[in-house]
Amino acid sequence: MVTEPLPLPARIDALPEYTDYADNGCDLYPSCLNCPLPRCRYEEPGGAGAILRNGRDAHIRRLSRRDGVDIDHLATMFGLSRRTIFRVLRAGREGG
């Protein structure tokens, strides 16, 4: 009686190219491999919110410093309170 060998189970330590990977992305972008974010939202402390806030905060600091946009106008543009704008600008000065 001849029997066929059973297929080997997938190795736990298999290299990434030998694993079945479904690129489903996340709620921000449909594909991980084509995502424009510098780091994965799940690897960044604070998640996607932190990534988006960092970009927003850099834009606020640039408008304030380079273009001289005042606090009230920045608050209106970004839909934030004056206090938040002051915090963003202070964090930029302190290097945070």
C-alpha cells in the first residue's frame, strides 16, 4: 500500500516571503505597502492621531514663524482653541 506523505505544516520561523500576507491596510489607507505614512499607525505611540497631530503642529508653527499668522487666525483656520495654539507653539520652542 502506497500512501502520499502529509504536507508539512507552515514553520513558525518562516521568512516573510514564505508566509501568506494579505495587504488589507487600515482605516486610513487601503494598502500597507503603498501607505504614505513614515511609520505604521499601529507602531507609532499615540497611533494615527499622533501622526496627524505632528503634521498639523508643524504646519501651525511654520505659519506662525514664517508667515506671521496671529494666534486667533491660526485657531480659526485649524478649528482649535487659542490655548491649544499656544501649547503647540510652546512645544515647538521647547523642542517637543
